[in-house]
Amino acid sequence: MDNESIFFNPGDAIANSRDFREARRSAEVIKKERPTEKQIIIAEEDGTEIYAVYYADDATSPNFGTPHHIKDSF
């Protein structure tokens, strides 16, 4: 994945975990139970080792968000 910082408001996360596999599993369940055309992103919040699941269109500007790095998307 790209190493570029993407900004999200942590309050917009639809799931989060300290374990990437658990975050991925949560994202898969969300995608299955709430079908949507929206892209789902798993991102690591910079410096925290917390993986959060977001809808891609919830990305925000640096002035209103926290930097994350994308780890997976689908």
C-alpha cells in the first residue's frame, strides 16, 4: 500500500483493534452485513499501532483529522 498519510477523524471509525487480523475480520463482517458500494479501508493511526476501519469517503483534511497509513482496502 501507499505510504502517504491519509487523514481521518478517529470518531468516524466503524471498527478498530490493536490486531490487524481482527480489524480485517471486522471489516469483512461489516462489508457482508451492510452491503455497500463504498470502499472500506483499514488504516493504522500514526504512532499508535491501532488499526481502524473506515469508509474511504470519510477521509478528511489535515486540519480536522489524524494521520493514518492505509494497510488494506476492499
